Amino acid sequence: MSARNEGKLPENVDRLHGDKRSTVVSDELNKLLTLLRDSLPKEAAISFLFDGRLLVRIDVRQLEQVLAIEMVLPTLGGGIFHDVQRGQAPNHSFMHRVTARVDR
């Protein structure tokens, strides 16, 4: 293959991604993460789960933190966090998990 033809694809092959990658989803998740980190206890472990709908999972050690998170979450971001639930964090017997649905 010559240097002149290196960047070209065969006629029957389409390029999957453009030259510029979109970061819209990552940017939006980072905004949510920043909002949560600024509003929740600093030791809270925050993660997102998507299975047809976006959920946030927040793991903390103290039950008092769970109560505070349950009160704060629905007030953040204009009410985008709802259906707040609590439980034990899987495989972490001393951790409590708060889960909420995210509408964005």
C-alpha cells in the first residue's frame, strides 16, 4: 500500500467513527457527578448504571449519611433525582447504598 492510499478505505467499507469523537454523554455524566460530589459527603462512592434508564448509586458507611442523602437528592438539579431507595451495598457488609433514578 502506498503512502498516498493509506488514509483511504475500500469503496465497500464505511468509516464507523468520524474524525472528531463526540463526548456529549461523558460531558453530561461529568456534570451530574460534579453536582453530586459538591452536595454529598466527600467519602461517598458515586457511580452510574444504565440499563435502559440511568440510575445513580451512592455507597456510604454511616446510616446518618444515608438519611442526609435521601433528603438532599430530590432537591438537586431541579428534581432530576427521584425514586430514591436504600439498601446494603453488595459484597460490602458495612456499606449502605442509596439508589435513585436520574431523569436528564
